Amino acid sequence: MVKPSVLVTRRWPAAVEAQLAESYNATFNTSDIPLAGPEMRDAMTRFDAVLPTVTDKLGSDVFEVAKPQAKIIGNYGVGYSHICESSARDLGLTVTNTPDVLSECTADIAMTLMLMVARRAGEGEREVREGRWTGWRPTHLVGTKVSGKTLGIIGFGRIGQEMARRAHHGFGMKIVVQNRSKVAPEILAQYGAVQVDTVEELLPQADFVSLHCPGGAANRHLINAARLDLMKPGAFLVNTARGEVIDEWALAQALMFDTIGGAALDVFDGEPRIAPDLMQCDNLVMLPHLGSATREAREAMGFRVLDNLADFFSGRDPRDRVI
Ligand code: DGY
């Protein structure tokens, strides 16, 4: 039987690449540089499966091909707002993602960010490395206590729940949740969480706000100037979801004028470009999209793509089909 052809758009963990090479007629982008739009469009006409990541923009232009060969887009990652859903649907493509296997690691990074910004760890690290530390003193880099405070979680899917587990059981935090659908009472009870209907209700209650909702047009600038104004003075904002969820200009203003206490971001609108205004803010921690960056999660993500491909090419509905 002829093996299906697959295009892997970035380097993946070695064990997963080996398995892909064995099971498929696999082409790897060994340069590890994101493919340009025309190259991606060309791939739609040459491969049975295209396996992109968050760094590949699959806008409507990529799907404007007369004779598509691609039948499945096996996204390496849980978020898929970089793939134009309506165009993929119009072409009759199956799209899969990799949920679950990165939830714990992404929540770990959200916790890391929350602790770093509250305890001014980023500022401290910069001070030590730059040789500016002059020694211990009672008033030096005094931060904010995390334990026992209220955490507002926007988006209560798998990652949001892992964040709640850590914050509630590890740090005794009170959890307030906003989610697009009603969360089952037994799930809320696991984290001592209370659900509110709107972001407007959540923001004024929270000492920390952590974003775990999907990106894409529906949530673009969900956190804007008006909503930043609703946050408690001194509260902190954490984003491990998608950059576009925050209006970064409004956030930079809020940080520069100390309307909020600080922010910590793992994701950026238009990343890896960072808005120059954000670069000016000392009360901001920034990481280079590390949410799922552990050996364990990155391998598991790859094998999850392989599972989805195996299902698809054997005529079964892939377990992680999103389109
Ligand atoms: C995801 O899975 O969506 C991450 O942001 C990238 O892997």
C-alpha cells in the first residue's frame, strides 16, 4: 500500500520524527524556518496531510487552491486559531489538534508567570545578571503575596482547570471562573471555584487574572482598556492563551500608569515581534511562548498527531477532530 504523504512544517522531537518517517512518506522542513504563505499553499496541492504549528499562518489564501491534495491538517498544538476554519471547512478538510497532553505543562508556566510577576522575580533576575544588586534590604523588590488571594480564571477548559488545581490546592487561592458555557457544579467543587457569567463580574474580584480561553476573532482584545480599568488596583494579569486576547497597547498604558500591578505574558500578538511599548514596562514578565515546552509534552503532542493521522488514514474519525 502506498504510504500517505505528509509535510511536517517544523522540526519535531526526534522520536516522533522517526515514527513519522517510518509510517508515512514524510517530508520535513529541516530548515525549521516557518514556510511562507505561497509554500504553504503549494503544500496543500502536494501532500495528503499537512502538519503545521502555531507559527504557520493558514489564512484563507493558503486554502485558495484549485486542486487540493490535502485531506487532513494535523495541528501540532491545542490552539488552532492560526487556521482559517471556514476555508478548511469549505475544502472539506479534517482538522485535528493535540489537547490534554500539554495542559499540565501550560498550567505550570501560567503558575510560574503568576509567581514571577507577583514576587518581582523577573526584575530581580535582571538586576543580578546586570550587576546592579547592592545587597539585601527590607525595602528591596518587595512584591505581593500570592497564597490565599483570589484568582480569576477566564476560560475553564483543561488548562484553566489545571491552573485552578495548582492555585487552589497548592496556594490556597480562592477561584472565580468565567467560561463561555456553564461548568458542571462537581467540576467547580473540585477547585472550590465559583462561576460568574461575565468578564465584567470577574475582573473587580480578582487579585490575579489568568487567561485560558481560545484565541481567534471571537476573543480578539477580550481584555481591552475598559476591562483593564475594571481590574483591582495592584492586580496582576497572566496570559498563556493567545496574544490577540489582550489589546497590548491598552495593557502597556495600564502598566506604565500603574493602573494594575503587573502582567506576565507567554504569548504576544504578532509574536515573535514584541510591541515596543511593552518592552518599556518593568512590571511585566515576558516568556517566549514556553507553555508546552517540556520534553514530555512536546513528544506527547507529536504522538497525538500520529494517533490522529492513524485514525484518519484507517477510515476512523480522529479522536481530536476539531473540524
Ligand atoms: C498550543 O498548543 O496551542 C501552544 O500554544 C503551542 O504549542
